[in-house]
Amino acid sequence: MTLKKIALVSIAVAAVAAAPAFAECPDPAPTFGTTIGAFCPANEDLGGLCAVRNASPNTTALFWGYNQGNFAVTNTTPSCSTATCGADNGSWAYNDIEPGGDGTIAWLLDGGPGTVVISGDWAGAGFRNFMIDGCPTTQAGKTRPIMMVGLSDQGPGGVGLIAIGAALNTPGAKADFDFSFVNGAAAGDMIMRAVRPPNVVASSNIDGVNRSFTIGALGLADIAQAIYSDGSVTPAEAIQGFKIYTRIVPRNSGAPSNARSSWTAASAVLPLGTAATPITVSCATPSDVYFGYSVVGNSGWEPSFVGTSRAGQCGQTLATPGPGKGKGKAIGRN
């Protein structure tokens, strides 16, 4: 996206800020995005606008109020209360396109190769306002409302990428929720980071069908660089824990896509750094089983893609997997 188009988007958002906000946010609804100018001067192609890096056409995103995301409920009628629907993007998708328009209603904008830009408001850019669920409010222990955003992608070689950001409401700023983090230590671009593959620390046959794998933990240090904040939340508040997912495919058929919708959760939410977890896998025929971590963020957010995968074997005629075997690969990339 050119700077000119980004500028037009900003003008369009400002123009509709006074529109009725059925999502409960009072007029003018708080805006969100990044500060133009002084804080990301390296982004000359974007006029200094801070952005999200390591993005692709596969990047997905959600936004929500701190401790208020309710991703199981999406608003389909005006005036859905925060108590009923939570406070999040609801059914306003990151890549929504205005019917017959030029795409400026999306809140995650194309910033050029490998780059997307966060830009919008809690009124949903006018005609989208009824799609947003609720409005972020101040939570216990906090001084003002906080907005969260979570992004995910699948990088080359089956690498699962994430970034999660938290921004404090600052009325009167160029963006009320400023995701350039001008008040925090991580001022600048958000960079989606790889989630490492699980460690298979032990495995053993149970019988001809079932096999036990012991999976090592994901720690805070493994994902700390993917957490961005202006100081309004701690890393422990941004991330609840992680889950272990599995995907079983026919033997030697190749690594599957990292899309989480095609994987099976093999654990509940586990605290970061928890003890190694035994997972039992059942395979009636010779198969490869892939393991991947899914980070679980504030309000239960999960990325659309599991982290980088690790493979083992199950079913008849199996070999004991070694750490590092069978790292996933990317498919369907543009």
C-alpha cells in the first residue's frame, strides 16, 4: 500500500468518527493504529508509519479489550452489550472489503511486501459499526482501558509466526490506542516472531496402535520477543499459557499445513514453563504424527497457525523419533 492510500484511510476513519457507535463506545469512538512520523523513521516507504513486519497474504489478526475478548460470540445486530458479547472485533474481519469500494474498510492494511499496518476505530469505520462487539473498559488494577491485538502467520519452512500487542488508551493522541508503543521500551515496528518446535523428550509404544510421547514445555523466554506493550500489561498478563496440538498424516506423506483449524488440541491450556506433558497418540495404520505449540493469549486468543512443527511416528512399523526430525514446510504461499 502506498503512503497516499494510507493517508486516505486515515482521513476516512476520522470522517466517520462522529457516526453513531452501536458497539457502545461513546462518540467519538476511540481510534487505534500507529503514530505517523518520528518513531519509525526507517519506514520511508510508509512515511515513517510504524507497521507489522514478517507479514504475508496469509496473515490473520483479531483485536479485543484487555480481559474482555469473547471470540465465541460475534455481534449480528446493533447494540450488543459488552456484558453479552465481550469487547472485540466481533464479525468485523481484519481484511473486510467495502462492497464496491477500494478496500479501505479493512483494519489490517497492506503496507507492501512483508508489511501490514493496523488502522481503524471502535466505531468500525461507519457502516461496519454494528459488527464490533462492545467497547473496552478499564479493568481491575489498570488505570485506563487497554486494547490488545494478536497476529499470526505461517512462514517459510512451516515456521509458525505470532505477535501480540497491548496499548493503553491515551485520549487526544493521534491514535487513542497507539500500537507504535511510543511510551514503551519496544517503540517501533511489531515483528512477528517464530514459535519454536516442541521438544519430544521421550516416546514409547503402549501397544500396536497407541504410542506415548512426552512433550517439553514452552517457556516465556521462547516467545518474549513476540510480546509488545507500552507498559500497560506484563508478559504474564499478555500470555495465559500454551496448548499442544497434534496432526496425524499417512506415513511419508509430507508435513501438513500449520493452519490450526486442521490440528487437534492434545492438551488443555498449560502454564508457560510447565513440566513435560505426556501425550498419547492412536494410529491404526503406519502414520507420521506432528506436534506444534499454540500460544494462548489474554482472553483466550489463539493464533490461526500452530508454531513450527515436530514430527514423530506412530502405528505399526515405527521408529523412535529423534529431536528435530520432520520439521514442517510451508504450503500454499503466495
